[in-house]
Amino acid sequence: MRIFRRIVLPVAWLAVFAVIAVALVKIAFVDGMKPQQGLMGPSAEVSIPVVQATRATVTNTVEVQATVDSDAAVAVKNTKGGTVSYLFVSPGQEVGTQAPLYQVRTEVQPDPAATARVSGESDGGAPAAPVRSAPVYTYTDVYAPVSGTVATLTILIDQQVSVGETTATVNPGTFTVSGSIDAAQQYRLLAKPGSAVISVVGGPAPFTCPAVTLKSLASTSGGTAGGAGGAGGVSRGVPFAAAGPPGGSPAEGGTPTGTISCPVPSGVEVFAGLGATMTVTAGQSADVVTVPLTAVRGTVTDGTVWVSAGGPAPGAPAPDGSPSDGGAAVGGPGQSAPGEGSAASGHGVPGGAVSSGPPEERKVQLGLNDGSRVEVVSGLAEGEFVLEFIPGAPAQVQPGLQPGMAYPAGG
């Protein structure tokens, strides 16, 4: 036992310490000098989405949330100064257009020259007495400007009235559907719509309103800027303001810049205060080259697009929706994944990621737009790829993401 404690145990401890020392030397001076293989971490390639110019039919249809309003009573202006001699109607009575409302008696003043010739002078040279005749009167009827119900009649028999005085009002009993539009909608209605389809909430079946009137809020209240509206035409006063994002309506956040209205045809039963949807179609272009509105700076006449240098990058969806050669590329947030096709782009056109090379800024001529796609009249050929979003455009918030999680649309 003494030999074990004095010889064997110390030797065992020395062996253990020797093994530890050798291991530490190997780790520090042998393994530490070898090059280590780099660790693979998560990575991503942020790409700019592109879309292809394709042919489609663009129908310029604008829907406006409107309200049914009663037309204001029409004032009756007196047309002849004199004394009221007869009343043909009373308040509350139904009248037709140009129906007589009351009669005005006006005394005709004699001609001073004619009076002098009749009176003359006596044979003795003394002036003769003036000839006095019975007064002469004329009678003038004042008519109703529109058909309807006499709302007010503010005159009495033998009352003196003057020209231009308001003597009565006639309630036409008609209705008008009107709503507010924003600048983008006004620009889309430059094609002068002649009619609109009205759908009244809880009312009759949709009906056609044949006379659309478009007014700018900057125009005078007494008339319409740019012409008079009527059947088959439109009056307009479109401000030269920058068009905002199309497709929206004032109720969705756009600033109202004008009003659009249409009289309800006779025979259609509606009530004031009802909500309605006014659908206006102002032109259609069939089988034309189109791109999403998000890809164009400007929406009327002239615009700018950014043409991709080489189409989709390797791994991005090809025009047929299948991945292109060269391996899969990991897109950034909101990019189209292989196989997603048009569903990823959200515009009915296969989307993808732009290949290397700066995009080409190009001027194009624009035609109609339907709120999501715009017709390219010239400057861009079918099949060319353009950036889906304008460079430097505000961030696009994807469905399901918080506003703070938005990513730059233009890259």
C-alpha cells in the first residue's frame, strides 16, 4: 500500500498531466495553424421586379360613389314692370312648361309729339287746351320656366312689380345623381363621356342616364367651365393638376377636385338621399400594348418607363411562368418566386427580377387606362421588360404586413 501511494499514484497523475499538456500543445500550435472552412450563413439577393409589356383590352371605366339629390326649385323672374292684374295659379298647383302664372298690367305713356300735334293752337294765336284721352294699358303674362309644382307665389293683385324681381318658384320634382371625383378620375374622363349607368342602393334596376355633366370645383357656381353639358355631351373644367395614383376615389383618400352629375330620367322612381354608384365608360382600346400603371411615371399623354437591360435575371420566371435557366435566384421581399407567374406580379403579367445592367429610361406616349393598366401608344414594343415600379417610388405595403415593414418598391 505504501508503494502504491508513494510510487504508483504520483506516476499516474504525472501521466494524466502529460496527456493534457500534449493535447493543449496540439490544439494551440498544430490545429490552430490549419485554415478553417468558412461557415455558411443565410443570404439573399435583392432584385428589382420587372414586368413584360403585353397586349390587352383597356376599358376606361370609372366608378363614382354618388348620392341622389332633389333638384332645386327654379325661380320665376318678372319680365315686365307694372301692376299685377290677375293670378292664374296658386301655391301647390301643378303647372307645365310655359304655363301662365300671373298677368302684369302696364300703362302705355302717350307720345308727347303726337299729343302736341292733336292739341295744336287756336285761330286767335292762344294755345289750346291739351287733349286728354283715356289711359292705354298692355297686359303681359309671365310663364313657368319648367314644369312642376308652384312652390311659392309672393305677389298679390294690384301689387307693383319690377323687371327682374323674383315673384315665384317652381319645384320641378326631378332628381340628379351627383358625386365627387379626384384629379386622377378627371384625367381619365378627358374622353368626354356622354352617358352613365346608375345603380341606386335599394332602388330600381340599373338605368342609363343620357346626359353627364362634369364640373371642376374651381369653376364658377353660375356655369360650367369649358362649355355646356347636354344630351350626348359633357361640360368640363379640368384643372391642370398633377395626376395622383389612379383608380382611387375621394372616399378612398383622394382629394376631390370636381363633381360629376347626371339627371335621373323621368319615369325612374328614386328618393332624395339614396346612395348610388355611377359607372361612366369613356373609351375602349382593344388589343393594345399595355403595362401596369405602377411602371409608368405620368398617366396622361406623355409618360416615362424604365426598360430592363436584359429581361428577367436567371432563376426569375420566364414569360410563360416557368423558371429560366441558370439556377434559382432568391428574390427580395415581394418578388415573384419561380412558378408564381402573373399571380406574383399582381398585374396579369409574369413578373421577375431584373438582370445586371442599368435600366434604360424611355419616353412613351400613353392612351387610355383602366385604373391598373395603361395603354402605350408608342415608344415601347410588345414583349419588352420594364421595371414594375418607378425608381424612387414610395414603399409598397404588401397585404398582411405592418406599415413599418414596407419595402422600397423601386429599389
